[in-house]
Amino acid sequence: MEIQKNKIRNIYYASSISAMIILSIVLSLIFIVSYDKESKLKIQQLSDGIYKMKKLILKEAIDRTLDEIDVEYDNVILEKEKSFNTMEKIIEEFISLENEETGLYKLLFPIIQRDKEFQFFFYDTVTKKSTNIDNFNKKTSILMNKDIFYDSLKKFKIYKIVSIDKKRMIVGFGVREKTIDSIVIERMKKRIRKTKLNDDGYIWINQIIDYNGGDDYAIRLVHPNMPETEGMKLSTKIEDIKGNKPYLEELEGVKSNSDIFYEYYFKKKNSEIIAHKLSYAKLYEKYNWIVATGLYLDDLDDLIASELQRMEKTKALVFKKTLIFGMICLLLLIIILIAFEKRIDKLISEFQKIVNSQKDKLEDDKRLLEEIAFIDPLTNIYNRRSIVQRLEEEMNYFKRQGNSFCVCMCDIDFFKKINDTYGHLAGDIVLQNCAVIFKDSLRKEDIVARWGGEEFLFFLTIPEVEVAYRKIENIRKIIENTEFECEDKKIKCTISFGLTIFNGDTDSYIKLIKRSDDALYEAKKTGRNKTVIYKLPRL
């Protein structure tokens, strides 16, 4: 008893001291958590602000570049239209000359060689011949009417028609769309290579070949950071040092929304350092271009790391002060506890008596409840509830470990006839003796339970159904060869068994028992006093 008192006293002291320590720690944690939350919120707000600003800068740079492409396209058209006006004046001056038609060819040929983007057509309104002259001074003549001649000129992006009535000729010249595009593309490639953005930023262009991605899905058209790689074919399978697939993410983004912000790791300009980078890409569909630019995030990462380090130092200082305060409070608490030790000793003694009394009562109640809840009162083996609980546990255990087991349902053959012939007392004795044989025939890890009436259910931790079959057959033969005595009467009986195996093919113990019950039904149907194995369907 004295030992118990000392134990309770020690627990009381330890609890009081622990409570003071815990209180100090909790107060510190409340402050630290609050400070941590507020600091992280401020860091996040700062980070988000810088991040949004970087995204805005990137988007403005790309939008401006795409606008420049459109402006350059318009400028090329204006340039060619001015050249058309000059060409028209030259032809009109020629009208007053008395030269032959070939003189016009000779006059225009130097212009054709200088402005190789132009194509010239001459239409003779009398012979109805259309003659094409290119910058190699090659002439091609085709018969056609005037309307077809005019329609052929409409295929050009811009064109001009000059009538020379005196020479009975119509002169047409124009520039094709693809010619204008090629001029714009070359000019923009040169301009983008020279473009310099803040923080060593630059713009690059990837030209898509295959929107489905994969190897050689695009060509690196312009890349100021790595000009030696221009013309190289790209793959969406390429990964950065963190396992990201930036080309795949970029392609999927522009396909879905025409633009995308994405992060990855890439080499810095004029350096071998690989750094965290935020990029913005937008699709210029006319040329199948992905126009992109990016900014490195290492400055943002460094800022966040610095703020987090400062926050950790502050938390450590607060925790240190809390420990000092807690130690002072702890000393005061020990003094108070010693002062009230005698009174506590008396309370412990009274409490010990009550605890001992209640403990004995609880032990008795617990044993009684276990017998009521899990033991069949007639056969003194497990009841239906206990084996169902075991089955559920083992099925869950299978999900973690993958251990198969067997379940077997049995039924005493013609049990009603035993009751009718020898009386219900004899039937009870048969049930009790069968239960004893079952229990004695099983290993410690296997169990048997009374399922209801004359039915019993076995749980066997045997992973092979053939081994379980031999075990059940041995039990069946023992029962078959055993005589039970009741009031000087000898009674014999047989039992039918239905066996199945669980290997994770169902998630319900009800279905598992149903399979065993089906096998039992088959045993009854085909003559009784036998063991039938449930045949699992072939997959």
C-alpha cells in the first residue's frame, strides 16, 4: 500500500510539474505559431507581389514583341506599295517611247533583279497572251482571257495593274504572302537577337513542327543565350535538373490557352549556373511560333530564405526566454507541492481504497461481459459475433500483408432427426462434444465458432486450400468414428463441410461466408458426410 501511495504521490508531483512545463510551452507555442503565421503571411505577400510584377514584365515584353511582328508586317507591305508606285511611274514614262515590247522587258529587268520579291506579268490584249518574267529573265507565255489574267493577280498579297493602251498591253506585278512573311521573319529574327531586357533577359522563339509533341516537335529558331543551338530540333521529353518537362508544359499551355506562365531550371546567360526560372510563352499562330521570355527567381528565393532565417532566430529567442520563465515557475511549484504533501497523502489513501474496490468490481464485470459478448453459452466456444470480428480483421490484414486464409462452414447431418429421436438434451450433448473435438483438433492460431443451430464456422490461418482440406477431412473422420453418450444411449453423427479460400478476391466477409455456405450446400446435395471445396471462377 505504501508503495502505491508513493507512486500516486510521484505521479501527482510529476503531473503538476509537467502541467507547468506544458503551460509554459503552450503559451510559447501560441506566440510562436502566431508570429510564424504572421511572418509567413508577410513573406508570402511580398513574394506574391514580386512574382506578379515579374509576370507582368514578361507578359508586356512578349505582347510588345508580337505587336512589333504585326507592325513589321504592315511596314513591309507599305515598303512594297511604295516600290509599286515607283514601278508604275517607270512604266508610265515608258508609254511615251516608241520602243518594241522587248524594250520594256529590258527596262524592267534591273528592277526585277534588285527587288527579287516582285513578279511581273504582261498581257497582250490582241494575242490574249500572258507573259511572266522573273528575276532570271525567264519568260513564260500562256493563252488566257483578260478576266483570268486579273484573277491570277489576286493571288498576290499586294499587286498593281498598269494599262498601256498605246502598246496594247496590260502590265501586272505583285508580291506573294509567303514572300512578305519571309521578309518579316528574317527582320524579326535579327531584331530579337539584338533585343536586351532587364536582368540579362532575352526573348527566344521555338517554331512548332508537330503540335502533338514528342521528338523533333519544334525547331529552336532564335536563342540569344545559346546561339550555337539555333536550328536544333527540340523534344517534349527533355527534363531539367528537377525532373520538370518545360517544353511539354509550354506546348500544352499554348495549345490550350495560347499562352502560359511556367517554371523550370535553366542555364543563366553567359554563365554555367543552373537557376530557378519563370517564363512566359505565347503562340503566334500565323508562323507557328512560340515566342517566350523569362526571368530568374533566385533573387526571390534568396529573399524568402533570408526572411525565413530571421524568423527562425526570433522563434529560438522566444523559446529560450520561455524556458527560463518556466524554470522559475517550476521552482515555485515544487515549494508549494511540498507544503501540501501531508494533505495529499491522506487524499491518496482514501482514493486508493475506492480504486481497489472499484477495480475488483470492474474485473468481475469485464469477465462476465466478455463471456456474454464472445462465447457461446452452450458449446463454450466462440460465437458468431467474435468470428465475424476476426474475419474483418484478417481481411484488413490481408490488404497490408497479403496473407491468404481459409474459411469452412459445417453442418451436422440430420440433426433434427437426432433431436426427434433422442431428445433435445441429446442434441445439446452432440453439439457440445463436437465443439470439444473441433477445438482440440485446431492450432492455437485457428478458431471455430458456433454460427447458429447445428452450424459451425472455422477460420484457418492456412494459405493453401489443399492443406486446409486435409485438416477438415481429419476432423470429419474423427466425428464420423466417435460415439456420444446420453443417458446410456450411444449416438453417432456425421458432418458436411464447405471450404473456401480468401486471397483478396472480395472485400466482404458476407460474400466469403456465402461461398463457404454454397460449398456446404453442394456437400449436402451430393450425399453429405463430405468436404467440398468452393470452386473460384477462372479469371
